[in-house]
Amino acid sequence: MLEKELAFYEKNLSNWLREYPGKFVIIKDEELVGVFDTNEQALSAAASRFGLDSYLIRRIQKKSEDIKLPALTLGLLYANPTHATYSTRTNA
Amino acid sequence: MPILHTQLTAQGQTPDGSAIHLPSTIALIQRGPIVQVTIGVEQNIAQQLLLQGIPLPQPVPGIALIDTGATSTCIDEAIAQKLKLPVVDVVSIASASHADSKQNVYPALIEVVGIAIKFNALRAIGVPLANQGIHVLIGRDLLQICTLFYNGMIGSFTLSI
């Protein structure tokens, strides 16, 4: 998914780091569709143009996103199940 | 300011198989801080679709685990696909079964059921979660706008936004 867009981003990143540092870009196929100050603005513009089609939205920055998901990485989600059933009680 | 206060209850089994009621403290240990949510189309996208007369898919109900260990929010990949959410990025993450796997990133709206707490998740990572009984991991990217009080002493937690 998004192979063309990701390759285009990597190819142009060094130029864009000079031109649009910290901005959010929309890329569709091999086209830079737009440059925005916020992710919300980029999403809104992309949805207006592409509906529910896929496209790449990335912030122009040197370092890629630092994602840490230890529960998934280490397989710890409910690692010690006891077959309990549950219900929730909420009070607003 | 909406405030969600939750106290879990649970049933366990004795060695002979009969059901017993477990205290809330144990339930919270077993299940963690979970909330009932719906997952739907992100607000900015929904607004644009409505302007174009495109009907929005119905939000999908699920269970969210508040995961203070996660930098990023995750949603169940199958739900994202069912809702036809647009893929807006692909990221690499390590999982228990794969050293480095490529996962889609989706914008999504996560609403807590029964209270006016909604998270407009601009970059939720799609991962297979449903087989573990949950559908969303609420990470620190969304918790940055929340107050979370975890009271292990009485098996409850409080979330406000």
C-alpha cells in the first residue's frame, strides 16, 4: 500500500526539508498535491479531493516517527488470561 | 468537562468449574482500563464526505484499552477496512510474531459510548487486535489531552477530557 507515494516522499525529502520543514504534505501517486501547516488541514483537503481513496500524508522531518507499542511488540496483551468474563459500570 | 468513571466487575472459575464473583480490583488487573467505544470516520474527512453527499459508514462498536505504554493509538485493521477508512501512511512496527512489519495508518474517530468523550485520531495504526478481545489501543498521542486517574485500590479508573 502507498509504495509509489512513499518512494516519491523519500526521493524528494531532502529538497522538501529545505522548502517545507515541519509542514504536512499530501502525496497521491507521484504528485505533491499540497503543503499544509497542520495534519487536520491536510486531511480535510485530501478528503475533499480524494474522498475515501488512500493517499500519503506525512510531516516533513528528518527523523521518522518514533513508535513504541510494547504491549504489541512483546505480545503482552492479556498474556496471562484467566478466562474471566466482565461487564462495565459507568457513572457520568 | 465530561468525566467517565468505570469500575469493572468480573466472574472467575474455581478449580471445580463453578463461577465466582471476582472483586473489582482483580477485574481491573485482568482486563485493564477498558471502555466501550465506537470507531468511525475521522471528523475532518466526515465533514468533506457529507459536503459531497457521500453517506458515512455506520460506526463500529468495540472495546478500547487505555494503554499508557503506547506512543500511538491503534485500531483493529479489520474494522478500519470494514469502514473503508483511507490509508494515509504506512509505518514499520515490531510485533510479537514479526521483527518488523508494515502497518497501515488510518484517521479515525473514537467515541466513548454513553458520554461526550471523543478522540479524533489523525494517525491510528491498523493492527490485528480483535482476536484479543479489544478493538482499540488508546495511546499517549490521544491521552495527551486527558486526565486519567487509575485507582487500583478499589479497582476503578476515571477518564476526563
